[in-house]
Amino acid sequence: MSFARISVAKLPITRLLYLILITFLLIFSNGAEAANHEDVTNIGAIIDLNSHIGKEKKAAMEVAAQNYNKNSKNYRLSLYFHDSEGDPIKAASVAEELIEEKKVKVIIGMETWQEAAHVGKVGNRAKIPVISFAAQSITLPLMPLRWPFLISMANDPSVEMKRIADLVSAYKWRKVVVIYEDDEYGGDMGTLTLLTEALQKIGSEVEYRLVLPPYSSLSDPKGFVLDELVKLLSVQSRAFIVLQSSLPMVSHLFREAKKLGFLEKDSAWIITESVTSLLPSADSSLISSMKGTLGIKTFYSKTTNTYKAFQSQFQQKFKIENPQEGDANLGIYALRAYDSIRAITQATEKMTSNTSTKMFLQDILLASFDGLSGKVSFTEGKLSHNPIFRIVNVVGKGVKYKELDTENGSSPNRLQGLDGSVVWPGDSKDKPKGWAMPTIEKPLRIGVPNNTLFKNFVNIDQSKKDSNEGYDGFCIDIFRKVEGRLNYALPYKFEAINGTYDELVEAVINNKTDAIVGDVTILAERFNHVEFTQPYAESGLSMVIPIKYEESAWMFIKPFTWEMWMVTGVILFYTMFIVWFLEHPTNPEFSGTWKNQISTMLWFTFSCLFFAQRERVHSNLTKVVVMMWLFVVFILTASYTASLSSILTVRKLESDIDIDWLKRTNQKVGCDGDSFVGRYLQDVLGFKKDNIYNISSEPLPYEKYFLNKYCKGYTTTAPTYRFGGLGFVFQKGSPIAIDVSEAILKLSENGNITLLEKKWLTPSDECSTMTNTNETQSLSLKSFWGIYLISGATSTIGFLLSLFRLQRSYRRQQANGGNQTPSDKIGIGEKAVGLARYFYNGDVKYSPGRAATSTASMPHSDDLGSTRWEFVDLANAPEHLEASPRVEIEISPTHQDSSSTQ
């Protein structure tokens, strides 16, 4: 078969051009068809299009979708907006419509948790991911299982509530008032719970909740808000926290609050981020009313190129769509809306023809990037990174507010550094008390007990009780000293109140009076309901009982212990022996019969106790020993006299009285029936009610006053049951109590309270030296062993020196007497006997086996400076010695002595 051959060269030029044109048209049509097959992701957006924040979110999402569609070649986003009007039921209905009609693959929006929960259930049924701009205030158990397709694109509310609590703690506001605009479903109850828990951790509490209904439900919102604010006039706290409110309600709230004086000095207002985000759209009148308010704002960077580009696009889009709203200011909610679209686009890029909705959900949860609002990533269906909060201050001049800090520091100590830069309500620079402070028109009402038993504590002149000058006493003086130390004026008015101390405290609790100044004891049960200051005086329970003097026939023995008496006797007899040993050879007053010598020794030693000795001592060694003994006698005499005087004058208790003895013997006890003591005796210590009498006797300061007045007849006994002390009473959470406590501490440190106590409670010096010691302790050996040791050592040294010289003299006498018996052949016993006879008789002539006659006289021991003793033989003695009778001593060969004296 043959085919026709067509030559291009033979074709006309026009036909060739026609073929080229057809070819290009075919190529272009194929490209257009490919473009028509781009993957389109439909996104349903359910927001409140009537709110300012809702309009910001819509503009932000549109800009994000436009930017993505412009840059993406294969994927495209299509947004479908619907208005929920804040109704959760309508939001759920709109979600079903979007899924069925628009075939959306993801739903985004929902500004309240109620809307998010309803739409989340729709997403569960349709297996469609739902991204909510609202966070659940309280995380419920197994939340990912209940709403597996729900993703929260919002901060954890507990972090913001903790930041607010840090502010409250930094400025020491103990009580706050919470205000919020509620919806039909109680949307802010969870946030209120989180705030309450955060405040409890720092020791503060919510004193009052002002709940405003939805603005749209009020026919006269201005009048309703005014009526509700009037109720706050009876509330002491002036620290207000606005949790949530719409812009119209915020406008009425602050304007009416300013009229009532709630935005004056010492007031404080804090608004959450949802309210702070409304400030850019607020008019100048509202900003002026809010001046001094602190707000919470999430920190985000404004310096990146991405932010600047988005800001320009956003403002242009917002002005076109909302010309009546004025200038647009980017807020955290708009940035989060933009970042939510970006998270969806990241998941969209991973989609294929086989991607299921569950896989699409997982791809969204795996998104991780640095967005315009901060780091974006998810954990358990919610943002995993906590935001960085900043504090803003509404100033109302030029700019509507200024940012005070740039870090996420939540330390109360760091926040206190804001004091100097904050403009507070009333154009004040001073830290507000957050409390309704007294004024001249409305002074602090101070209750004073009218029936105090001891007038030294509180004394009221009934003729002047309507003026502050009619009040006097220990407690009143302390309060006046404290008031003078406060760094601010404190107008006050004393009011006499009748009743028990518990009734006085109840008056403060019931707001019948603002404070109590008096002798009120700090107790745990009272502490839970009122604010006590630092105690200005101790408080306790003790017994006041009669005293008597102890009488005993053996009282004179008590100054010394029995060990002391025993050692004193030993030292006395030892000294007596040493004196006799040293004086006997040379002093005739210590010679004679044994009876005379013993009586002389005893008399000399005892008379030294009274420095009345008559005997003269010859030996210098004796003088040293006697001098040391007299020193011991002086010390003992002085100590004995002082101890005996103390024993004879010390006050003794009537008997060994204690709590157990009183209960066991059913004794009657008295106390102040108007105080807590009677109840304490019965409930705690276990006394029978019939044994408790209502008389004047109360806590420890009363004891001081009573004993100062009756110290000669009464005393106290242990144990003392301690209480919290005496303090002033203020309403719970009052900052004045903190300032008064600080002033009391300063008064204590500089001694002013001690001076006032001496002035009012112990004005007399008569009892200043009184002691409550039940018994004076006897003097023991521990206090005198040193002087005894010195005395004994002195006597012993003198004895040893005298004994050494005596032995040397005895040996010389033996040598001069012609004793031929070698000394090494004489026994120790014989030597001792011979030495003793030599000492006692003065002369001895010793020769074993025969009688020996001694003619040597005893040396005089008075010469301590001599190196030898002089011995005088009878043959060489002076003539007057020859007339002396001779003494012969005979010693038998058996060394048994027999002597005769002529």
C-alpha cells in the first residue's frame, strides 16, 4: 500500500501558521484544565460578627487565606463565615450546615467555651476538626476522649489568673471585688473558680461578686449598673477585678463607678486581657473614666518583617470592611486567628487523595512554628506554650495605655518595682491600700470595752465618752503612739461598747464597728474571722495565790548543804591539828595536859570564826596557816549570813498548788467571766462549772498589775498557759492592721512599749525586786572547793616543813648524844616513836638496851630563816637552866618504854 506524502515545503505559509496556532491553543487549554483541578480546602468560620474582636478575627483570617492562595500553586483555601450571635445552639446548627452544604474540612472560631463544646460535638459526629478560640476554664477528666476533634487555640486561663493573683499579692490586697458580665450559660464561672483558687494560695479572698447580666438583656443598663455599684458602698475592699465584659457594659461600669468615688485614691482596678483588648476601640470619655486601671496583655513581637507586613494588610482590610469602626489596632485575638489559618495550611500541604479527616486532624496537631502570636504547638489538643503577659496602665493622655513591664516575671517582689511608674486612680503615685480608708467625714469607728476590770488598761471618763479625750489607759496610749507613726492620716472615733470580749469581736465581724482597741486576747477561733495586729503585750493564764514565810527550828542549817557542812568540819579539825602541831613545841599556851591542849585547840579554832582568839602564835608557819584559815572563815561567814538572810525573808507558797491539785480537791477558782478564761478553764483544763467563780483575774498583763499592787501578800505559780498575746482588732483583710503591726514592732524595738508598761502596769518600785522563786537554794561545795583547797594545801605545806625540820633536829641530837647504834639498824617504828617522844617532851637521849637521858632542848621553830636548829647541852647551858629539874627517859632493851618524870 502506498501512502500520500505531504511536504511541508509545499504547504502554503498560511496553513503552517494555522497549525502552529492550533498547537498553542491545545497547550493552553490543557494548562487551564490543570488549573481548574487545584485542591480546595473549605474552612467554616463561626464568629460573632457584631463584636469588635469578631471583626478583627474575620479580617485577620481573610488576609491569611489571601496570602496563602497567592503563594500556593496546588492548594487553595476557601473561607465561609457565619455569625453565631453568641448562641451555642445556633453555632452548632451553623456548623452542621457548613459541613453538609459547604463540605468544609475544618471549622474555626467559637469565642466562648459553650459554643466550642456544642460545635465540638458536631465535629465528633462528622469527624471534622474544630479549632476554638476559647479555652476551657477548668480541665475536665478525659477531655481528649470527650472531644477528640476539638483543638483549643487559646491560652490556659489559669496562667492569666495567677498573674492577676501576683499583682494582688505584690500590693498586699487581702480582699478583692470581682465583676464580670455573665451570659445565659454562666460562661465565667470557671474563670472565677480559677481566680479564687489563685487568690487563696496567696492568702487573699473574694469579698464580693458583682455579676452583671448580658448587656443586650437590659432595658436600662446605666440604671442597673448604678444600682449594683451602690451595693459596693458597704463593702470595705476597694480592689476591683473585671473578668469579662463587653465594651458597652465596660463603658457604663467605669463611668458610674467614677461617679460613686470608686476610682479615687486607695482604689485599684485590674482588667483581664479580654477587656484590655477593647481599649483600642474605646472613646476618650471611657479612657478618662478608666484612668489608673491596670490591665493584662499578652506579649508578642512587633518588630519582625512578617508582623509589619501583616499589620499593613490587616489595617487596609479592616478599614474597607468596617469603615465605622475607625482605626484598627492589632490584638492578640487577631494574631491568633491568623496563626490558626497558618496551622491549617501546614496540614493542607501534607494532604493527599487518601488523607482522611482523622489524619488531617493529626497533621494540624503536629503543626509547630513561630507565629505572630508566639510559639504555636499543641499538646493534648491545646496550646502547649504559656504566654508572656505584660502589665499595661491606662493613662488617658495621648496614648490610651502604656506597657509597664517587658518580661513574664510573676514574682511579687519584682512587681513591687512598678510602684513608681504606675498612675493609680485619682492621679495618685502612691500604692493604693485597696481598702475603704477612713476620712474626716467618715472616720474609723474604734470600739473600746466599756467594762474593763482593770482601769489601767482602758479607762473611760463617762462624762467625756463622746470625744476621744475621754479615753485613757495602757491600750489607748499604745494606739495613740501607733497612730502617730503611720505615714498617713488616720481619722478615728472612739466608741464605748458594752459586752463581753467575744461580743466585741462579733461587732467587728458584723461591721458594727471597724476596729477594737483594748485588752483583747488573740485566739485561734477569733483569728479566723478578724484581723489581729502584732501583739503589744504577752498574754497567758497563771494562778495568783497567797504566800507565807517558811518557819523551821533547823532553819540555821539550810544555808549550807550537808556536804558543805561536812567538808567545813573536816577543814576545821585539820586546821586545828596543824596549828597545835606547829605551836606545841615552843608555845606554852599549847602545852600542858592533853585535856588542856585539846580544849585550847578547839577554843582557838572556833574563836577564829568570830575573830575573837586570845592565844598568841609564835611560829611564822602558824601565822601563815592561821591567816589562810581566817580568810576562809571570812568567806564562809559572809556567805552564810547572806544565805540565811535570804531564807528568812523569802516568800513561800501557801502549799504545793497546781492545776491537778485544784481539780482533785474540788477547789474554787476565780476568773473574769466576761473573758474567754472561764470557758477555757471548763473546756480545756477540765474544771467543773460549779467551781468557777466570776471574779477579777485574767491574763498575764493583769497578773503584772495585780502583783505590783499586792506583791507582799500574793505571788504566782507555774505553769503559765500561754496565749497569742493582746492585740488590736480590725476587719478581716484590712491593710490598716498590717501598718499598725509594723508600728507596734517599731515601738517594741525602741522601748516605748516597755515605758508605757512601767507607767500603767508597774508604776511602783516597791515590788520591783520581788521574786517568784519558791525556795532559796542552799550553798553547795561547788562554790567553795577552791578556797578549801587553798586552805588545806597551806596547812599541809606548813605541816610538812615543820616535820622535816623536826626530823633533822632529832638526828643531830642523836649524833651529839653519843648514840652508837647505827641508824640503819634502827627500825622505822623505833624511829617514829623516838621522833614523837622528842617532839612531845622536847629532849631525848636515846640508846637501845639502856636508859637514855636527854639534855638537849627542843629547837625554837620561830626562826624560819635559819638553816639549822641549835641544840643546847645541859653541861653548857646557862646557870639558870641548871636549876631546872632533870627528865630521865629509860628505854628497855625490848624497846618497851617506861619513863618516870621527876
